[in-house]
Amino acid sequence: MRVVLQRVTRASVTVHGDPVASIGLGLLLLVGVAEGDDAATAQRLAQKCAEMRIFSDDEGKFSRSLIDVGGEALVVSQFTLLADVRKGRRPSFVGAAPPEVAEPVVEAFAESLRALGISTQTGRFGAHMDVDLVNHGPVTIVVDSD
């Protein structure tokens, strides 16, 4: 499992121009599910993301988590995070879990955030989504399950 975490002042998802989800201050979490990932993996990574100290305190130091600042989360499934580009010029996605496996794992990730008290919205699984965000900092971190 791979999560690209972006600290945002706002983020939103639209599908065919229709609003699907939006958040204010918090984290945009792009989630790629690999073969072998499961709900336990999702829960572990969700907790890690929620507790990661990447929000600034009054002195400007990274000492506050998403939970500490009362921020929101927007979870967007993105299988392309599992692209293997070591050979050739066309990415291979053979390491990505098939949709019937990935969708419940992404939902488990979002539910794990909700269980931690974080207001969490999601994109639309399998849809072509337009994601709009203001990356605050900018702060972007890649979190792998390995």
C-alpha cells in the first residue's frame, strides 16, 4: 500500500463537473492498494497518517498531527501510485490490486480515519476524478506499508 499525503488548506473532488467531496484544512490522501494489502494494512497506515506530526505549532515546528489540529481528510483511490516504470516507457500496473480487492481496502482506510474521530470524505472509486487542492507548505510525504 502506498499513500501520498498532502497537507492542504482545502481540497475537493469532482466527477464530470459534479462535486463529490471537499474539505478545508487537513490532508489529501491519495491511496494506492497493492496485491496482498488488506484491512489491517489500511488501518495501520491510516493511523500513521492521522498521527503524523506535520502541522506546525506556534513556533513553526512540525509537532501537531491531523488529530491535534482537528483537521479533515479527503481519501482518493489512485492505483497509478503502484506504477512500475523500471522497464520501457509504458507504466506497468501488475502490482496494483484489482478493483474488487482495492475498493474495500480503500474504504477500510477511510473508516479507520473516521474511527479516530477525523471528519473524512472520499472520492468516487473507479471514476475519472478531477482533484483540486491547495498544498499548504507545500508538504507532501509518501507513506509505504513496507
